[in-house]
Amino acid sequence: MITLNHPVVEEVLYQGLDDWVGLTVIQRLVESETAAWWKAHTAPSPQDIKTEALAVCAFLLSHDLMHAGELSNSTDDSGDFLDWPGGPDEILNRINRDWDNLTSLDHFEPCWFRSTPAGITAGQAVEA
């Protein structure tokens, strides 16, 4: 079960204090830091990693700790980050559906997470 004290959630919130966090960062953190893999003495399958990463994303989105989106390349845009429309379930379905493309290293990171005010507060608690 994913909670605020989950090591990947904590690390993502901590990293989110300084910058946006890419989906591939979450993917790599899940692969390297999830205690279950260490206890099982086996490498996780790609499906295991995806399932756990999606659970982390679901927690972050549903608790309004982070918003998912993409970087803007428009000079008409006053901000650099464009939130994806929809609620947590819609966004999670999009990430699940487009997982292979979103985590491909063949192009620049297409999926980012930015901290909300609640996420900043939670990240500062991790930092302390």
C-alpha cells in the first residue's frame, strides 16, 4: 500500500521542492528503492515496476500533492508547465495507456509532475 511514508513518495516530494519530476524518475526510483524487491532477492519485472509506479502516481495525484503535465514550448504561454486536463483517474488512465511512450528514452521526457502547495509542505517535512 502506498502512503506518505513510502520511500519513493518521499523522494519524489523532496525532489519536487526544487524542480519538476519526470515520470521516468519515478519509474527508476521504484525500480531501485522499493523494499519489496530487496526482500524478494529478485529483480522486478517491467510490469511490477509499472504497477508500483502507477500506484505512486495515483497517490500523488489523488492526494493533490502533485499535478501531472508537460512542458510548454509556446512563447505565448506565461508558464512553462501545462497541467493535463482531467481528474486523477483520467490522468492515471492516460499514463497507464501511454506508458511505453511516456517512459521511452527515445525522446525528451513527455510527462512531468509538479508539486502543489500541499506537496511542497509534504516535501519540506521530508527534508526536515
